[in-house]
Amino acid sequence: MNYEHVFAQAIQSLKDENRYRVFTELGRHAGNFPKATRHLSSGDTQEVTIWCSNDYLGMGQHPDVLTAIKDATDRYGAGAGGTRNISGNTHVICELERELADLHGKESALVFTSGFVSNDATLSTLGKLLPDCVILSDELNHASMIDGVRHSGCEKRIFRHNDARDLEEKLKSIDPSRPKIIAFESVYSMDGDISPIKEFCDLADKYGAMTYLDEVHAVGLYGPRGGGVAEREGLMDRITIMEGTLGKAFGVVGGFITSSRNIVDSIRSYASGFIFTTTLSPIMSAGALASVRHLKKSQLERDQHQERAATLKGLLMDAGLPVLPSVTHIVPVMVYDANLCKQASDMLLEEYGIYLQPINYPTVPRGEERLRITPTPFHDDTMMSELVAALKDVWGRLDLRQAA
Ligand SMILES: *Cc1c(COP(=O)(O)O)cnc(C)c1O
């Protein structure tokens, strides 16, 4: 067998479909977000503005976070030194877990090395511990939840996106005595829509199901203390398990769940994705702790974030660009074609110094390719008018679809 050939073919088939991913090599500028230096293969550099970061509030450069990281480096050194079981438990990660449990008004929390790992480890373990369990999963759930459901080995039912009626049909058809988990997200990050959390909780009560809510694109951003959409809507106590990341709005890295003491203790005790891996570094834990603490007290960043997103949506609409009317901070501009989406993105970067990664299949369905803009409190009016002018130019040059 010619092994190299198999892999060359695998790459070629992605290229044929216009979904071969090219990464942009950047150095972000602390203190000058969202500016960054792009490093080209020629060795040249270019100054660019980032418009697609999930560091939604710029917390990755917040002075409190950077100070906490520097102090922790001096105090603890670089790594955790092991898994939580073997020498890797640290005071700062325990403090972080207490802070996160409090953020969601839950008894306990557990920190993982990433949000992806937290979803995969938790869902797979829940499914193994609940005998004959069925997991009901929204069709647009993130890859990490899909993996978790698959690794649980449970029967799964996929319900239509954010569709309470379809979910109820599925719940009705399952033997009432079987354990059930409804797994969904609050903010869906590609369309920027929000799930009907209350309706899903009502259905969970009616049919005796647990609820598992991914608030990755909402923690830090919604609710009076940044607990997420469930906090904003007063529903946190109705969610069995909440999951979030420390890598997006909190600006650092890591993932977590919050829930009852027994559930969190079970995941701690049974999930291999938690047990058999080196603990998140104490440095990053300290940074995340500072970020969570800051955003619990400060509403300023959340208000500015919402204002910036609303302003940008208005400017794009005025310019006749096909922006999805999202109810959140996410601003998708539709291209509807993989090749054109990549071309638009390349042009914006090369010629306008605007970094907007193309979003193609399988992140979104084929034919729904788009540019996903994530304005932050640090994207000022000048940057916004530059962006809108560049998009209008590119739309004209590539003859892309205008707003309907
Ligand atoms: C990014 C993402 C994750 C994974 O979080 P990381 O901390 O980046 O691993 C989980 N769920 C959703 C919906 C996401 O978008």
C-alpha cells in the first residue's frame, strides 16, 4: 500500500471541494487588540485587523488577567506537574472551580483542558452511567457534543434545530422509564440565534429528562454576572448541567461544567478525558480566574459589546450587504458559495488588511458559506467604516449576492 498516496488523495479531495483549510499566521498585539501582525511565507509581515476572534471582549489582553498570569508564573512556574489524580491538583484550579460553581449558582464545578474536552468527556460519561439512556441532541450542536454523544454509546435522537415541537414528538416516543438527556446550546455561534431554553426545560420536566446546556458562546457575555443566557432568563436552576469555555469571552483557555455535587463528582471520578490528562496550567487557571471574577462585577464590557454588534449590523444593512438579523453579538454575512467565500476572505486579507476567516462546510451546511464577523468593544467606528467599505468593494468585484 502506498500510504503517502492515501493522504495526498485525502487532502486533494478537500481542495477539490474548496474546503481545504488554510490558517493565517498571526501575532496578536497585547494592548492593541484587535490589531495583529501577519507573517507571510516570504518572511514579510503585514499589519491586519482581526474581525473573527472569539476573544469577544478582548479579555485576552485585560490588565487584571495579564497581571494574574504574570504573578502565577512567578509563584507556581509553568505547568501543573501532572493529572489531577497524580500531583496536578492546584489551589488555583480549586479556587477557579468554586468561582465557576458560584457563577452558575450550582453546588460544584469541574475544569477541563478545553471546552471541547468538557463536552466530550461529560456527555460520554453521563451516557455510560445512566443505564439504557437516550440522548436527544439538537441537529446543529457543536462537534464536541456530537463526539460526546457518540462516545457514550447511547441511543441518540436528533431533533430539529431549536424546535420544541419536534423535541416533544421525540420525547413522547421514548419509553417513559428510560433515562433521557436533552443536549443543546444557548447561543448557536454560526447563525447567532438562541434556543428556547424555558420551553426545553418545561419539556424536560414533563418527560422526566435531564438538561445539558452548552453556554460556550454566552458565558461572560450574557446575564448580570456573565453566567450566560440561562442566567439572563432566570433559568439556571432548571438546567441540570451547564457547560462553558474559558477560551472565548474569558479570553484564556480551558473548559468547565457546573452541576450538583453528585453529578460533578461522578464526572470527576469516571470521565477519562478528565482523569488521564495533565491539568490545565496554574498560570492559565489564574488568568481565567481573574477574568471570571472581573466579568462577574463589570457590566461595561457586555454593554459595549452589544452596542458594537448592533452598530455594525446597522451599518452592514445600510450598505445592502446580506447580514443575518441575529439576536446576538454574532454578525454573519452570507456568501452562499464555498469558492467565492474563500476568494472574498483572501481579498480582504491581502488587499485590505482585514482578517475574516471563511466559514465553509462542515462548520455550516453547503450553500450557506459565510463570513462570520465578531465585533468587540475594541472595534471602533473608524475600523467599522473601513470594514464596511472593503466589504462593499469586494461584493462588487466578485459580484456577490446583495441583501434580499
Ligand atoms: C468552541 C466551542 C466549544 C469548544 O470550546 P473550546 O474551549 O474552544 O474547546 C464547545 N462548544 C461550542 C458550541 C463551541 O463553539
